[in-house]
Amino acid sequence: MWVGFWRESAQQKALERKLLELRNMQQSVQPLNLWLIHHHKDLGLIVSVWEQELQKLKVMKIHCFADVK
């Protein structure tokens, strides 16, 4: 049980790091794509982390727009 949790936590941190480092260039997208293919069995975790990161960006945008007004 703990091994599964640790593995999931490590994968979550790795994906979070990869998403933060993501840029609009093939050199950036390709490693993420390969990582996602390799970890496709953890689809639930991938979707969850991706959704969390998108929510963070949404909140950041709201704060930025509020600061501009």
C-alpha cells in the first residue's frame, strides 16, 4: 500500500514539474508526450494533476486581471 502511494506521489510531482516546464516548442512538448505514453496506465492521476494545474492557472489569471483594474 505505501509503495503504491509513494509511486503515485512521485509520479504526481514529476508530472507537475513537466507541466510547469512546458513551453510551446516541440523540444518541450515531445518529452511530456513520451512520459504520458509511458505512464498511460495512471490515466486517473494524469487527468487529476492536469486539472489541478489548469485550475491554478485559472486562479492566477483571475488575480492578474484583478490587479490590472
